[in-house]
Amino acid sequence: MKTILIFVANYFPGFLSGGIARSILNSTEWLCEDFRMLIVTRDRDLGSNTPYPGIQRDVWVDLGNSKVLYLEPDQINCNYLRRLVNDTPHDVLHLNSYFDSVFTIKLLLLRRLGLITTRGVLLSPRGEFGWGSLSLKYTKKRIYMELSRLAGFYKSIFWHASSSLEAEDMVQSLKIDPATVLKAMDLPIKVSGLALQNDQSGERLRVVYLARLTREKNLDGALRILQGVRMPIDFDIVGPQEDPYYWDECTALLMQLPNNVRVTYRGVVPPELVFETLANYDLMFLPSHGENYGHVIAEALSVGTRVLISTLTPWHALESDGVGWEVDLADVRRYSEIIDMLAIQTPSERTEIRASVIEAAKKRLFNPVVLEHNRDLYLII
């Protein structure tokens, strides 16, 4: 059985880093019979100065079907990483960011200097080359991309793209051989909320934005779209505030919404309550600038909640399947028209559609071909 040594900046029990941790956890649950998964991560959540309570550090501990090594930030230096990689037998080194200064760049520097040995390297950028993400601090990123390429950091490694669109972005940005890019859509949660649905639909359309409150996720765009909604709706915002300046910008937009749009900020929801939370809404609204996978989209569909998203995700043909809509971000009017159309429906009409959404979600989420592609990521290397 192959051993996969995985490095990721933040992992469970934390949840503020978004979908990357969920993608890795889902992989460990689906592939545990084929591979031994070892995960190295920080001992705290994204942006936190406090370690997880009760966590053992610097020792391998069981978490689901994997073993996790939690590290203090101060100990994650090049010498420690060199010893860790060389002393941990593994077949594949799996990195989960291109730009992470610690869990990717330090490791690739050690590899380039010949200070660590590993049989194969797989790098999953996790959406970092979509323009919505890449455009943030673009000049700094472009400089690093050129310097690291000249330094040979990325020689003889394989790349993981979760969609054809991401693969194209990576090849174009990095000038890499397309043959080194392996495509495998992220896996959904193995035990999902498919049996969970809320039949108590109210008179007003209930809409939720559930994601990190960042410019990439486009909460400001969602609020601008809602300015054009004419029917009465309830709009709840759920997610962590990462940038106080961005939240101030969104707060100003909240003040410009029409009286028919009633908004509430609900704070952060822990992972174990995401399905239950989504089931309380008629629509999940996420017009993001790009999603590597979009776990919250899968989670919404699995409980019968339709989705309204941008075209910049791997989720397509939603309307033909009766589970939602993907709309070009430039077509602001189309977004507001869809929301108004749903708001006109009766509560019973909105409730009745949920069962068919769940059935369609089953077919979309549990695809054996996707599972095989994820298994091949580690077998090919």
C-alpha cells in the first residue's frame, strides 16, 4: 500500500480555511483502503494565534482514516521539515498550494538543494491560478512564479487540476507541459446530508450566502446584485470575516439594499452544522470569482437547496438538471430575475422541488469515474 505524505497549511478540527481541508478529508475517507494517508499541518486554524484545545503536537494522531501531525508555527523551519520528510517513509509527497511559503516553497527549496528525498511529488494549487485568486497581489505572485521557474523548483513534478478549466489556467500561467497535469474533480463528503431536507418553507424566499467573506467569493457582488431584486426575500450571510476593510465595504453596500431585501449576518457555522443550515434555505447564492470545486455547492444540492452561482466553477448544466443556475457575472440582471422568479413561487412549490434536487445530486456527487481519477493521482506517480 502506497503512503501519501500530505502537507496542508490548515486542517480539521479547524474550518476557517474553506474547502481545501474538506477536499483532503474527503479524499482520505474515499481512498483509505488504497492508500495510507499522513497529513502534516499547523496546530491552529487560519488566522488564529491559539492552538486547537486538547490537540497533541509533534506526534502522529488518528483523525478519521488518516494520521495527522500538528505542528507549532515556530517549529516549522527548514531543518525540521528536512528531518520530517526524510524520516517519514512515503511514496508520494502531496503539496496543496503553489504559493504557501512554508508548506510548499520551503519543501521545494529543500528538494532543489538535494536535502530531502522523495519518490514523487504531486502539487495541487487548489484554485490559485483562477484569475479571481491570481489577481490578488498579482505582481508579487508573478515575480515568484518567474524566479521559481528559473530556479528549477518545479522540475519533475506532477500537477493536480480539479477541472479542465483549472488545468488550462495552470498551463497558461506556469508554461508547463500539459502532460504533467493530472485531472481529477474533488471528491464530495462520503457521508452527506442527502437524507436531510427542511419542508418548512416560509412565505418569503430564503436565500443564503455561505462562504468566506472575501473579495474572491464576491460577497460585494452579491450585494450589488440584490439591489436589483424587487420581490421580498430574506438574505442571510454566513461565514468568517477575514478582512475588516472588505467587511466595511460590504457593510456600506448593505445600507444600499432596498427595503424588500431583509439581511442578517449569521456569523460562522461549524462543519457539523453546514448541512442542517443549508437545508433551512430555498436558495444558496454564491456568485464567486472562481471555485476550484465548491464544496458548499455540493452540500447545498445534497439537502435539496438549489444554487445560483457564477460560470467560474466546475458546476455546469445546473438548470437542465433542475438544481440551479450558473450565470455570467456580467449579467447582473439575470441574477436578480432568477431570484425574483423564485420569490414569486408559493412555499409549497419551493418545497416540492427539493426531493428532485436531492435525487439529481446523488447522480452528480457519487460518480465512480471521479473516484477512479482521484485514485489514479497517486498510482500514476
